[in-house]
Amino acid sequence: MSVERIATRYSKSLIDLAVEQNKLEEANNDMQYIRKVCDNPDFMSLIKSPIIAPEKKRKAIEAIFTGKVSPMTSKFLSVVLNKGRENYLRDMTTEFIFQYKKLKHVSSVTLTTAEPLGQAAVDSILAKINQSKTTDDNIELVVKVDPTLIGGFILRYDDKLYDTSVKHKLEQIKKEFNKNEYVKNL
């Protein structure tokens, strides 16, 4: 079974249970916390190691998460461990967060600029995005700065990319010059 399918099934099960028990926000907070822990390379090395016995992995996970996540999430982690799916924990958290945002109609938008923007500019861009009706009602905006863009900005959301950066335009011009159709090949 593929990693994506495993992650989708487990996260969908947790979302369904959380909705049924009216604890969706609690489960989301827990999965956000677990995701942060999974971002630690040492933790992931421990989880993915074939040398470490499953019982030691269980004890480590219980020590890390007991008291920090809800009982429902603790039981979810227990099921993941019992099924030997702890290697996919990071993928499960990513998929859970994705499904949660989809359920709550939240679009994640990333705005990358060459220089930091003022709040007025960010608000103006958000207003344009809202007017376009291509995103969900709620927008989660992440603003990044990448000086290599030279100028302009890159806007990413869902499967869409809007690139007005000077770097992108220079790359397009370079491609046009490289395929120069006006020079005869001898």
C-alpha cells in the first residue's frame, strides 16, 4: 500500500472520529503538535529505525506525547503503533492538516517577495485573492522573503502559481534568446 493511501486512511479515520465526538479542534491542535515533533530529525530517526524494538518506540512515543495530547489522539497513536505504521506518522499529520483545512474551507496561500512588504500591501493582495473567488472563504497566508527574486512576487495556492518576479521574467527572456529564430543555421 502506498504511503499516501496509508496516510489518507489513518488521517480520515481520526477526522471522522473527531467530528463524531465534536473534538475536531482538539485533534487539529494535537496533530499540529505531533507534526512539530516529527520535524525533529532525531525523533524521525528513532521512529524509522529498524534496529529499535517496537516496544522501545512505544515507550518513547508515550513519554513524548502523554499529557500533551488528548486521550483520543493518544488512542490514535496507540493504534498506529499496534499496526506498525509509526513510520508514516509525519505523512499522517500532513494529510490530517490538509483534510482539516479542506473541511474548514481554509486555503493556504504562500506569498514570496523580494523584500518585506508592508501590511497595506499584504492586505491589498489578500483583497485581490478574495475577489478572485479561486480560494476558499478563509485564507491562511504565509509571507516569505526571497531576495533572489530581484522584484515582484510569487503567489502559490492549491495547484496554482502566479509568478510576476523579475527573476522569472529574466529567465523567460533568456529562453527566447537561446531559441533565436532569426539566425540562420548554416
